[in-house]
Amino acid sequence: MAVTEGHRRKGEGYRREDGLWVVRTQLADGKRVACYGKTLAEAKRKAEAKKGEWRPAAEASVAAFAEEWLTERRASMKPQGWAAYERAFRLHIVPVLGDVPVARVTERHLGDLYAKLAAQGLGGTSCNFAAVVLKAMLSDAERRSMIQRNPSRHVRLPRIVRSREKVILDAEEARRLIEAARGEGFAALYTLALTTGMRSGEIRALRWRDIDLEGGRVLVRGTVTTRIGGGRTIDTPKTTRSLRDVPIPQVTVQALAAHRARSAPAGELVFPGSDGTLMHSQTLGRAFHAHLERAGLPPMTFHALRDTAATLMLQGGVPAHVVSRILGHASEAITLSVYAHVTRGMEAQAAAAVQVIFG
């Protein structure tokens, strides 16, 4: 006798009056569906296949999920980092992919996005950053079963083309810059930057308790960041390697001591703004460009002093791993890649030295 709906056994299919067999199954998202076949075996095969089908846990567009994703990360990210993520989505990703459902984003979508950004004249670094943050969001979507697989995993990131050569000061130019600021606190600031390679934000966050003039050391424990709502604050650096103990030469000790004597009674900050609070990056930038002009030096960014410090240390024979620790790089490999122009010159010197030995 045929098994009818009223006589079916638990967990098995049943045969309807029209002769079709029915097997019910539960999908990964909890939804129950019915599968049909002319035989019980056929209905079971269809049920197994159905269970293996992937369905997104939620339907959302790239724009909608990006807004939710950024909101979730706001509390756990540094303000400047979060602002950079938000800007990448708002300016570059959402205008192109915002209406596309997250579950339907493909490798072709990503390739088209990168091509459009390049066509708009977006720099390689900015284009690459947009790709990185989009990949991070898609990875989270995959973990939440919103997408079956992350399409960005198989798409090559946009290439970063470094079109400009680094501006490096020689020893005489560095002395001219410091001399141009003589009598001002900026003379000590430039001396510190040129001898340690410290970043602008790290220098502006320095407090006198972070400096040991007798021991000749500076403790880098923070960096100036801008709050999302406005205003400046001292935050921890981005990586643990940026928290470091930096040795300073005697020339820097003397410059800092003279600066402290001039600024007595000294406040907590070593290089405060005119109002005694954290110096704004634009204030430092304006002073820096004025001193460059006074010293007869070409325009450059303040970061050139960090590049100069690293280059002079490497050219002076300081091992790359030591320079990496002083600069606060995440790894020695980063130091070697950023300052490849120096290591190429050192390789040539090494070849010449070997020639002398064996020639």
C-alpha cells in the first residue's frame, strides 16, 4: 500500500495522492522547504541537493551594509583610521557599487571599480586603500554568510606607482634648516626629527616626562590625532612597534636642553601650540615651509625629515633592523622596501669592497 501523508513515518518522505513523493528538509538559514520526485529516492536526492545550496543570510546592498559595518567598527578603531575608512566608502566605493547587493558582487564588479577609480585620476595609494577596506568588509560579509565567497580574494589589488623620488637632505642642508629656526623652538624640533626620524604627530605629542636628557633617550608613547567631531588629542600609535625607546645624540640633547631653558617655566608639552595646547599639523606645516624658504631649500613635506634621518642612518652603517626599531616600522622588511634607494647604493659599495679583496 502506498504511504500517504497520514501514514508517513517521521524523517521520511511521503507519497501524495497524485503519486509524487515529497521530502521536507531544513536549509542552513532555518527555512524548511519541500522537494518532489517520482520516487522516494529522487525526492531525497533533491532534498540533499537543496540543503547544499547556499542562500545569503541577509539581503543588503553594498551601501547599506557598508553603513552598518562602519558603525560597528567606530568604537574599536582610532578616529583617523575610521575616518579614512568612511571616506573611502563615501567617495570611491559607494558611488560605483552602492546599489549592488552584497551577495551579487563579483570579480568583474571589483575590476570595473578599480578601473573607474584609475580613470578618475585617483592615485595608486588611494585606490589600493579603497580596495583593502572593501576586501575587509567583504571578508566580514563572508563570515556572516551574506556572501558565499569573498570575490576580492581572487582580484589583484591596484598597483601602487611611486612617481616621485624621495626628497633627502644632505648634512649641510639639514644644518641650514636648523639654523633658519635658531632662537625658536622649531630648531630643537627639526633637530629631533632629523636625528631620530620621529613622525610629526609623535613629536607634537611629546611631554617632558617622555624625555631623559641625562640618559639621552626619548620615549615615544603617543601621537596627536584629530577627533572625528573636531579637536586634537594624544592617542596610542597605530602599531605596538611604534611604542619605542629612541636614543638621541648629544646634539639633540643640547638642542632640547636649550629649548627647555628658553620655554621655562616649561609646561607639560615639549612643543605646544601658541595657546599652550597640542600643536596643529597645519601650524607646524606653515612654520616648516617658512624655514625652508629662509634656508634656501626647495618645498617638501615634513616627512622628508624622517626620510632624511633614515637615509643618513643607513648610509652611516647602522644595521637595517636597528633603523627599523628606531623608526617604529612594523618590520625590517618595510624599512628595506621604503628605503630601497639606499640599500641599492650600499650594495654597489659592497661589490666594490669585494672587488678590492679579490681583485
